[in-house]
Amino acid sequence: MQRTQAMTSVQPDWENFHPRPISEKIPYFSRDGRLYDCLFAQQLNRELLEHLFKTATALKAITRKKDGADHVGNLLSDKRAMLYFVQPSTRTFMSFLNACHILGIKTSEIRDTSTSSEVKGETPEDTVRTFSSYVDMIIMRHPAPGFVEKTAWLMNRTGRPVPIVNGGSGKDQHPTQALLDAYTLYRSFDGELDNKHIVMVGDLKRGRTVRSLSYLMKNYKGVSLSFVSPKEFRMETDILDFLKRHNIPFQETEDFKGVMKTADAIYMTRIQDEHDKSGESKAVDYSPFYFKQEHLKLIKKTCVILHPLPRRHEIEVSVDDDPRAVFWRQERNGMWARAALLAYIFGVDGKIK
Ligand code: CP
């Protein structure tokens, strides 16, 4: 792959680079005008999203038959990927692992720093640099916001860069979750994502999925957002400022019942108490932000209910049987959407027809 103009110039120090606006940083994480490191939802424009959605749908269809699965399974059989997931994960890890296997990518993994040489005092930076000696891609989840980006920045300074894919970075971003969420909306609405009212519910302050999905909304016309949360966990102002800059109307409210009636999609989230400093979540009554069986009669017939999962109590289990509950399909969509992304990054997406 040819480096872009930005890559051929001397890359600034991390302290100088990190605070820059994302729009300025995107060229550093691209090659030949294509996305190379997938770090931020802001890297995903409408054209790329549409292409990835179509590729994901094609992958799903082709691999239903053995000859199709064999064709796709050979596309990247010369590649190896490292899954470095040092924060708990079930579906992001599993869907990436299986996305790799669908494409023939061989995988290795670290899921706990106590099993790596970090226990001997090796820095996380040296650890991830070591991976690039052995593999062609690093897919990672890390508790520290900014560390996934730092890894990509670091790799781009080494003589052996490999693409970095963000599987969740602290409270900050989860771009491939936003990709699969948008893919689920695309499938639910027969390809039409414009002019939708999307209601996001729960701990919006500390939920990286709602942050990344809000960024993606800049790609669609006529979208309006309602943020429903306890006052302690309102959406952060950086996202609200982003929406204002892009003329995306939004409201903040605690009246869940009031806004659900006009929703085209309701995106539920759990309380993110792993980010508590001193048990502050325990003081918050989260029950007004639950979706219950009785709410099914209030919402539109065409409304869909999403959740990045895992859930606790915020969606009653009996809701799962309603055809508008799409969260189990949503997690499965993640595997196809992520496989499409990996195929795109390695440039074999054109062979998936
Ligand atoms: N949605 C999501 O990120 O789930 P996991 O934490 O299980 O990967």
C-alpha cells in the first residue's frame, strides 16, 4: 500500500497530535484515500457505510453455500490478526474472531494482561508494537480512552505499520458497534436511514456506543435525536456540540414514555457502572429508563428496538418475542459488518460479489 501525502511527512509527537480535531487526523489513518486504521466513527462516511452494508449482505448470502464459503475463506488466508482485548467483551470479541475466520484470517489473542509480558513491566506501547512483528492487523479493546488511537499513531511511525481496528476504547468510541448499529437500521428500514427519529436511552454520559452512533448520524438527512437519561448521565457536551455544528436537531429529556411514541428506533443501553469512581450509580433510579412489555402498545408498528448488549434489566425479556425487538439480529449483524470492514481494509472487498 502506498502511504498518503500526510504519511510521507514527518508525523508529529503524540502530545502534539492527540489534541487535534479528528478531521485533521483522518489522513494519518488512511492509505490511498481508503480507511486503513478504523478508530473513530467520524471516519465512516455515507458512501463507505453503504458499501460496507452491501458487502456485509453479500458475504452473508455467498457463505450460505460451501463453495461460496470456500471462496470467501480463501480471500485473506495469507493474513494473520491479533485480537488484543484487555477489557471484558463477549460479542465484539466473538464477532471479530468469527469475521476473521469467515475470511480465512488466522487469529491469535490476548484477553488479560496478566498473561502477557506487561506483568514484567513492559509498557502497553511496547506490547502492541511487539504484535506487529507477528501479525498483519491488530483488533483491540482497551479501557484507556485514546490508547487505540495511540497504537495506530505509534504503528505509523514504525517501519512495519499494520492496520489497527478499534473494538472499544474506554468511554470514548466504539466505531464498529456504530457500524453494525447503522447496518441493523439499514436492514430494518429497507435501506432508508434518512428522516428518522432515533431515541437513545440510558447512561449516555459513559456509553461509548451512543457516542459513536451519534457521530454517524451526520451522514443522514432529516435525522432527529432524543436523548433520554437520568440527569446524572446526560450526553456529554462534545457530542451535543458536534450535533449543533452539523445541524442535527436533538432534545434531552427524562420523559421516555413521551418520546417513544414518535420514535422510528429506540436504542437502549445499560448503566455503565464499571466507570464509577465511588459507587455513584447506586444513587440513581434507572427504572424510568427501562423498556417494558407495556410499552410495546405505545410505539409505532414500524419502530425497532436496539441494544448493543449486554443487557441487565433495561429491556424486559418478554419484549424479545416482539418482531420489533431486533437486538439479537443486531449482534449477529456485527459479524457480517465487521467481516465487510476487514475485507475492505485489506482490499479484497471487490472480490465479494
Ligand atoms: N456491544 C458490545 O460491545 O458487547 P461486548 O462488550 O460483549 O463486546
